[in-house]
Amino acid sequence: MSTLCVLAAPSLLASKPLTDRLRAETPKEFDIVLGSEIEDFKDVIDGAKSRDEVSMLWWFAKKELVEGFMASASVGERVRWMHSGSAGVEHLLAVDAVKNHSAPLSNGKGAFSASLGEWGVFACMYFAKRVDVMRKAQSERRWIREHVGMIEGKRMCVVGYGDIGAHVASRAKAMGMHVDAVRRSPEKTSANDSSVERVVSFAEINDAVKDADYVVVALPATPETEKMINADVLRSMKPSSVLINVGRGSTVDEDALVDALRDKTIAGAALDVFAVEPLPSNHAFYGMENVLISFHCADLTADYHDLALDCFIENATNVVKGQPLTHVVDKALGY
Amino acid sequence: MSTLCVLAAPSLLASKPLTDRLRAETPKEFDIVLGSEIEDFKDVIDGAKSRDEVSMLWWFAKKELVEGFMASASVGERVRWMHSGSAGVEHLLAVDAVKNHSAPLSNGKGAFSASLGEWGVFACMYFAKRVDVMRKAQSERRWIREHVGMIEGKRMCVVGYGDIGAHVASRAKAMGMHVDAVRRSPEKTSANDSSVERVVSFAEINDAVKDADYVVVALPATPETEKMINADVLRSMKPSSVLINVGRGSTVDEDALVDALRDKTIAGAALDVFAVEPLPSNHAFYGMENVLISFHCADLTADYHDLALDCFIENATNVVKGQPLTHVVDKALGY
């Protein structure tokens, strides 16, 4: 028997449908211990529930709980598998005891790609269709005649062409856009991938964005991607272009972006993620008319946590059956 | 030689790029007379420019000019071909001398279908992604956690499945939606049309809309379609559903729609067209938070008039070559 320790956010712990589902669908070989405070795992840590193996599900708990849990020598050495409910694992890898552990870490990769794929295309249209001009005129009860743009025939550059990036690209292509991609390993792009016309490496990002009408960032947060969208990249973009970030806030130099938006060297930005979340209320982004803020909600569909559980349960079943885990994180690369 | 009388809106007459293009690309067999007032056509009417044949291009001129022009006995009997720059021809057919004339009337069908197809899908996402909630929170510098919806997997019902409706449907299908259609002649639907799952006649509209998350109206303005979207249809729709009108305002019973939106028997409406345009500034639609008004601009792309000219020039060439006209209006049906 294996003990599954679910390090949960209080809001998830309080959700009976979700905890019921977790208990019902996790294979019976796991003995489940759910908690949001270190005390909830006292029996596991103190040995009253000493087992051969411990598995850990990070269910959106605070970092301190992960640190406290993993710091316990009695637990740390027994951990055999760790899983992140989210696709991004930078919070978990910020805990050394997780990052340096020999046990595999899998994640919720793919669970949120469809919603972010839709959002990416939506964000293009939000700017093309000039929603702000329309809303302002409506609020002033003023009839207007204003041009709207098309996304059909326009060019998108997806920076970070993983599962999320590919979901944005396929939808953009379906709407008649031309799509290029920038990714860490261009050679990983399938020969059958008809969504993208050109795939280049990170080193070529400045060239890749220069013809794009929309630059969609879907990068994970890693040391390598930190502030990858910097002043140089923004300067390479067209004045009419729009930046869309559905990945992680740390990948954008936000000061440089504020300058670019203020000076109109790019036309706008749709930002779902930020270097600091919640975005502080005095941040310049809030007051900029050419910025659409979506509060890290672009993938927060009603079934968000069920999609995350799908990934976890799939892998828990793999563990029990002795099959390979899906979506194993490369801890060195950070995604 | 044939005289082509271009009955133009003053703004088009003032556009040198457009008038230059009209003169350059219209076949030389036409002797072009451009005007926005009846006096501009004096030579044609008085016979100083008497010709065997007259062709008429309605280039968004006011109705009075069309009436005055067609009322001239010397012109009326010589008209051999009429073309409408727009796809909708209800303004032209409101002139008896046009409606009852034996000369064929062709129109700009197809020119604006791509832009309206994009808008139809955009409008679904505008509501699914809860833009209003996001914009309000941003303006108040308030971080929120709010669910967003998906259009993938949702159901659209396209009412009026002509060229515009088909362009909405194909894009909706590409984004993963299920699409049904209601049209005057369901049997006209091609067996190869993979965009729609079910196509029914106008008589079945109440049943067709009842499972739809989005009802997209793309009907022409005809006596048959007047107020087709009435209180019964709106009552048949789900409380969570959204009405999107990209066709003509006369096809919706606006009083019934105001009631439905006020009573929340439907969730929202994206309205590009209205029974009276410009929409009077005291109209209830302006003040409704669940209404997105787009001011008949959803197809007003920068190349709108060039797309319209493409259609005209194609048919002018057909006339000269003795080939059949494309997009001939059925004057009895009104589209």
C-alpha cells in the first residue's frame, strides 16, 4: 500500500464534489491523506502511518506546506512519485527538496491547452474587432462608423510551442491565419504539423516576431525563459502588432512592455499572467486602454479542476499498473 | 456603347482611390457617369447622352436618388442591368421602379461573408470569455478569479444559411462547435457541407433554437423574414443562450428582444444591425450590459468597398462578354 498525500488549497479541500471524485477515482491501492496544513499530515510524518511509499499530489497548496512536508526526513526518503495539478511547475521546483528529489514529477500538461488555445485566438479578435471603441460608443449612446480588422490572412508568431502553443496555433490556422513558431527545440516539431509555416529556435526570436501581427507567448517559467520577451523583442515587433501572454508572467520584461505600450511601439497586449500575481492594484497595466487583463482566468473553465484531476488519475492508474507516467517534467529544464 | 450610371454615396464619390479604381477596372465598353444627386445624371436623363442601354450601379446612394433616377421614363426603359454594391437589396427593392423592372439585379453577395463569419465566432467568444466582467475589474484595478466558458463543444444555430451563414458555420465548426441551421430551402444545402449537423426549414425554427448556446441570425430583409426572431423564438431559447444578429435588423422583433434581455430569459445579444439605423440614442439596447452593439461595422473592414467593387467589376465583365451574371437577386424573394 502507498500513502497518497494531497497537498491542497483550502478551497479545494472544501469542495465536496472534487474531494469525493478524488477519493472515488484514485485507485484503491492508494491510501489517501488530504490536507492544507502540515498538521493534517502528522500521522504520515510521525510514522503512525508509516508506509513503504509516499506519493505526493500538489493540489494548488501554498509553497510553505510543500516545504514543510518535503523537509520531513521521514517523508522525503519515502516519496516515489510527485504530481502537479497545474501544468506550470515553477512553484514546486522552487522547493529544493522537490527539485533535487530523485522521484519523478509529472504534471497537468494538456489539461488547460484547449481553453488557452481558444483564448489566444479570442485575444487576437478582441483587438482586431476594436471592442474598446465599440463599448465606449455604446456607453455614450453614440452611433459610429469604424473599420474593423480581420484575423484571416494575418500572421501569428507563437513563442513557446509546446502543448498550449500548438493548441493556439491549430485554431489560428483554422481561422485562416498564418502561424510561425519559436521554440527551444525546433527539431521536436512533428513533420505532420500543418499548423505552422516556420519554426525557429529561441536565438531567432527577434527575426521571428518582426512580421507578426500577433505574438502569442506560451512559455513555461524557467531560468532560460525569464524576461525572454524583453525590450529588444518588443522593438522588433510591428507598431500595429499585439502581444498575448498565456504562459507565465516571468517570461515578459513588464517594465519594457509598459514602455512599449505607452510609446505605442506596439499596439496592444492581452495579458493573462503577470510576474507578480495578483497584479498589484497600482500597476500601470490596469490603467492602459490598449491592455486587456484576464487575471489568470483564461483557462479557468468551470471544469478546470476536473481536467486537472483527469491528468492525476491517469497517472495514478499508470503507477498502480506499473506503466510509464505521462507528462514527466524535466526538472533541469523546468517544464 | 452602354452608359453606366453610378448612383453613389457622397463619401464614395469623394474617394479618389475608389473612383479611380472604378474608372480603371470597369470594362471600357461602359461610359461611366458618376453622381450622388439627380442633377449629376441630367445628360443621361435628358437624352444628351442617349444610348441604347443604361446600366445602374447602386453605390450606397440614398433612396431618393434611386427613385428619381428610375422614375425618369427616358432612363427606365433603357436599363438593362442593375447591380447593388451591398449584399442586402431591401433598400433597392423598396423602389417599385427597381422591383418591377424586367432588367436583372445582381448584388455584392459573398463580398462581406468572411468578415461576418469571423464576427459571428468572435461574438460567441465575447460572451463566453466574459469580457465585460474582465473590463470592469480592470477599470477598478481589482484582481478577480472568475470562470470563463469555452465555445468548443457548444452548439450554434445559424438562422438564414446563405453565404454569410455558411461562413459563420464553417468557422464555428473549425473551432469545435456543433452547428445546426435553419433556412428557407433546406434542400439547397450541399451534401458535401460538413459544417452543419442538422438543417431545417423556417417552420421548425422554435425547435431548432432550443438546444443552441448561440443563435446567429444571418437572414436577408424580406417580407417573409420580418420579425422572424419573435417572442416565441426567444422564449424557445435557453436562458444561458446568446442571440447574434449579423443579417438585417428587421428580422428581429426588437421589443420582444429587449424584454427577453431585461428578464434574462436569454443571456445576451450581439447586435450589428437594427430595425432603424442609426439606432436612436434613447434606445434601450445602448444601456444593457448584456448587449454588445457593433454599429453595422462588423463587416466594415478597410477593404469593404474594394470587396464590393470586386463583385461589380466581375459582373460588368460578364455583361461585356455576354456571360451569365453571378449573384442575381430573386426580386420576388427579396434576396
